[in-house]
Amino acid sequence: MARLLAVFNVGAARALIAALGLVAFGVSGGMSGAALAQQQRPPQPVTVVTLSAQDVTLTSMLPGRVVASSLAEVRPQVSGILRERLFEEGAEVTADDPLYRIDPSTYQAQVAAAKAAVAQARANLVSAEKEAVRVTTLVERQIVSQQDLDTAIAARDSAAAAVQVAEAQLQSANIELDRTTVRAPLSGVVGRSLTTQGALVTAGQATPLAVIRDLDPVYVDVTQSAAELIRWRRGHTEADLAGADKTVVLNLADGTRYVQTGTLTAAEPNVDEQTGVIVLRLKFANPERLLLPGMYVEVEFPLGLVRDVLLVPQDAVRRDRRGRPTALVVTKDNVVEERLLTVLRDRGANWIVSDGVVGGDRVIVEGVQKISVGATVAPEERTQATNN
């Protein structure tokens, strides 16, 4: 009986060992199948952008306001009742165009009186000249004294001066009469009329009748740091901008770019003590009158030229745990690598990168959520890259 139990135990042990071996084989066989399936999984498709090295002009966004290139407030130079407005509000006017007409009656009378005074002074001059000639003849005959001659000559000269005074008064009266027609002091766009027909206006009054602005070209006043202006004064910026695009680009309030480019015309020779900035004046053509005085704009001001940098799309750049900019790059073997970037600044939808990637590198812009470093991917070039 004991022998039978021993044989049974040995057989049971062998069966148990065989069963455990089958289980182990099944488990190991299943793991090998999963690994094989993982190895046979196709590469994850990703979208990439191929980078190319280029020279980029660095710019600074400066806020500014549009200013009319010329502005004139129309004021009367004589007093009187305003009889007529001679222009359309908001229209183009040319210098010396009539704008208003003031009642000329009083000034016409002054001109008539001045003309009469001139005629009288000339008549007195003729009489004085004849008297001087007569006295000269009498002196030669020794009928009258030399004193009488001197008196006659003085009267003649006084009469001649009186003619000049009368003519000057007539000229002044004509000027006053001409000023009853208020004319445009410059060419430009005239705004709304600030007075009405029948109003009493006075010479040199504080309130203008209208305002004329020259809107083509216009100026844009922006603020720049004093340090940057020092670079301009010393010529460093000019050296940095050698070969760069020096035109100034303007962005409108709605975010769109203005079609005309501008140039720097002047810099205010004074630094604001509180902000440490300087006012720069830029000049822009404005043929369509799109820029209006007082409008807020932003200007892209050139600062310098950096060479052999890359424009990396912003959607390809991430931040690691330390906040450093990184990008995933696809190697020649289609393996994902992570690169640490040196970013200079932004430009539109791109980052200007000076180190970390080189020309020809393919950065991943789409599909990064489903991949990891070291994975094999199937890269596909983006049709419309934003690295311009």
C-alpha cells in the first residue's frame, strides 16, 4: 500500500510539473506575440516642416498715433457778419480757395474814403509843387527871400509824404476788404464748419471757423527707447542693418497691414524724464486717405540683421519642465529626437532660432501627442509652411 502511494505521488508530481510547463509556455508564447505585434505596428504619421537658414531683419513693434503733415485753423482776420459758406464740408480744398464771405459793406466804404484821401493828397502835392516852382523864380529875381523858398520846398515835400500816407491807407483798406473773403491757408481736407451763416465773427477769435488738414502724406509719431536711439546716433544700428530691409511697416488698428511703407524723418531731441523714451516721426504716403489724424497704429521698426537663423513655426516649439524651448525633430532614419532651442524672438507665426536646429532639419508641427522620443514615424511635409 505504501508503495502504491509513493508511485501515485511521483506521477502526480510529474503531471503537475508538466502542467506548469504548459502554462509557462503559453504565457511566454503570448508575450512574444504581443511584442511581435508591437514591432509590426506601422509608424505613426506626423506633419513636419523642413527648415532653411536665412537672414532675418529684427524689428520692434512701437505704438504710435497718426498726425496730419500740415494743419491750419481757419480764423477771420476782420470782424463782421458771416454771410456765406463757400465750401462743402469734408471736401478737398486748394490754397487760396474761398471758404467764407463776411459782409463787406463797411470795408467797401473804408476803401472809398481812402481813395478820396489819396486824390486829395495828390491835389495838394500838385499845388505845393507849383508853389515851389513859383517861389524859386521869385528868388532868382530877388523878389522874395531864401526863407520863403525853403518854406515852399518843405510844403512840397510834406504834400508828397501825405500822398504816400494816403496810398498806404488805401492799400490797407483794400487788404481789409479782401479779407472779408476768408481763404484756405493751405491745400488739404477741410473738416466740418464750426460756425453758421449769420454769426458775428471777430478778427483773431479763439474759435476757428474750420480746420484744414493735409492727409497725404501723413506722419506717425511713435516712442522709442533712448538706448536704441543712441545706437542709431553712433551708427551701430546702421551697421547692423547693412543689407537689411530698412522700410518701416505699419499695422492698422484692426490688425491688418497697411499697404504703404514709411521712412524715418525726424527724432525729437528730448528724452521723457519719466518714461525714458524719445518720440520718432515717420512719414507714410496716404493716397486713399485711409490713415486719419489721431488713429492708433503699430509700427514695425527695423533694429538689426541676424544672419543664418531659422524660422521655426510656433506650433512646433514646446516647453520642458524647466521652461526651456524644445522641438521634436525627425532624423534621416525617421526617428524622433528632442532638441533644445535658442530663441531670439518671435516673428509673426514663427520663432527666430539661432541654435538647436540647422538647415534641413524636419520639425514636427502636427501629431506630437501620439509619439515619443525615439519612436519611428512617417513624416509628411506640410503643404503650406508658415516659416516666411
